[in-house]
Amino acid sequence: MTKYDFTIKQGVLFTKSVYWKDSDNTPYNLTTFTAKMQLRKDYDSEVIIELSTDNGRITLDPLIGKVLLELSDIETAALLPEDFPCVYDLELINSGAVVTKRLLEGKIKLSREATK
């Protein structure tokens, strides 16, 4: 698991690619995996927004170990400044073995939109 903090720009398409590789830089095969990521103000609060392979906000490229996170410009425009900074973690779930791997965790800031 890696700690990684980043910023989402409000009102702009957000994309971030993450690659899961072993110590030899060989990509993990994600064929049997799904992914889920939740943003929360703090660990015990309500979910601000969820990204997952189920809702289409996460896409996997299994053979190269790629996890693509994506929120549309409309979705980022709807994010509320009072919910940020927030915490998140990104989990990969291997449905074949019922194993969960926390790939990333950290904090997210919101860069507010002035032009609307």
C-alpha cells in the first residue's frame, strides 16, 4: 500500500492512472479484479463520492496492471468545498480468491473553480 495525496480540479475532467506492479516492475494481471474507491471527509463520515468498476468511474486494463480513475467535469463541478480535504483509499478485489488489496490511500484536496 502506498500513501499518495493529490488534488481534484473542480469543474474539470479528472483522470488518474495507477499501475500495480511487483518489485521486478512486472504488472499484476487484473483479469479477475474489481476496484472500489470512496472519498469521505473523515474515516467515519458519509461517502462524498464513490468510484468503482461497477459504476464505471474506474476502468481496469488487466494485462498491464492499469487502474484508471475518472470523474466527469459535471461530477467534479458538483463537489462541495466543505467536504475537502478528504480521505480516500483505493482497493482492488480479486473475485477469484476473495482477496482485497489496498493499493493507495491518502488525502485529496479540491482546487475550486472560479469560472462557472
